[in-house]
Amino acid sequence: MMRTNCLIVMLFLFRFAPLYSDALADTATTRRGSASLMSPLIPVNLDVNEPEVIEIANFAVSEHNKRSNPMLKLSQILSCTKLYLTIGASYSLQLLAHDGFETLNYSARVFHQTSIFNSSYQLRSFELVPPPLQ
């Protein structure tokens, strides 16, 4: 019985320790807002030049290209926010992408699922942001 309890506690710690350490690193490096570990549903603004953000933006554009006809090329990342969840993180991105003729504004949502054994991205949405009315 004691071994079973220890195993359950160890699995729990291994499951949530990476999320806790990622949250600590992000709150230590981003000094915007007052995101704390006690309130994990506060979105954290990420630096658009971070390798993680660039990787996720490139994933969103390439996954969108696989699903639809126009071949877009990432031009610029305007903003990225990260929302911590119990099984991963949700990223909201504002991007500029070029379709060969013009550069347009897109909004993308990517879910990053993390577990002990693997890590994967899922494109949840990729939509053209309509231009502002004049």
C-alpha cells in the first residue's frame, strides 16, 4: 500500500513539476503584469523574439498551409500571449503573413500539450483579421 501511495505522489510530481518550473521561469523573465503562480489563468505576454514564440508561429503558419490552399510565409510576429493550463499551454498569436501578393494580419491559437513522455502542438485556429473600417 505504501509503495502505491509513493508511486502516485511521484507521478503527480513528475507531471506538474515541468509546468511549475516553466511558470517560474516565465514570471521571472517577463516583468510585465503581475502574473503569479497562485493565479495560473492570467495570460503572460511573451517576447516575440524568443525562440519558443518563433517556433510556435512557424508551426502555426506551416500547419495552416497544410490545411488550406494559400501558401503563406511568416513575415512578422506582432504579439504572443501564453495561458498556462493543467495539461499544457495555450498560445494566442497576432501575425503578419505574406501570401505572395500582399501581407495580411492573422490571429492564431496554438495548444502545446506536454506530458512526461512527449510534447506536441495543435493548431486550434488560424483566421484572417479583417482590416479596420475607415
